[in-house]
Amino acid sequence: MSDPDSKLTEALSADPPPARDPWFRLEVLMRIEKARFRRRFILTLLSAAVAAALVVVNAQSIQAWIANDIWHLALVAAGTIAVMLVDDHLLVGSKSGVTAIDPPCPPAP
């Protein structure tokens, strides 16, 4: 064995990797999920604000368009439902990728 190899072997054996800490892993996963929730919440809030602003700006046009023909109201309702379903699927219904933590966490001290 060459000199650098022996030094590397000694260094690796002198400082073994730490034992697995399930509480640390749990905290990291919780932090990741909280960050994802914040991003989803902000995106949903901004989407709602933009939609509300569009309705306020176009309120008179929308009212006249719906008053002209009652079937337009059905189109607006169908569009609203479609947007809500797509928004729910993209933002809230997406899988986080977190399935389980192994090994199971020991009881709290």
C-alpha cells in the first residue's frame, strides 16, 4: 500500500461516520415540507389575488356578458370549477416524495 493510501485509510478509520439520527432526519423532512407548503400557499394566494383583480377590473363587462345570455353563466361556472380542479391538482395534490422514515423513530427522551 502506498503512503497516501495508508494515510487515507488511517484518517477514515480514525473518524467513523456518525450514527443515524432519526430525529434529525425527521426535522429535515419537516423543514422541507414547511418550505413546500409556504411556496404552495404563496402561489395560491398570488393566483387568487390576480383572479380577484381581473374580476374587479372586468366586473361591468362580465355582468353585461352574463346578463346577455344565461348560458354564459354556465360557462363561467364551468371555467371556475376547471381552474379550481387544476390548481388543486398542481399545488396541493402533488406528491411530496416523502414516503416513510426508516428506521422508525425511537420514543422521545
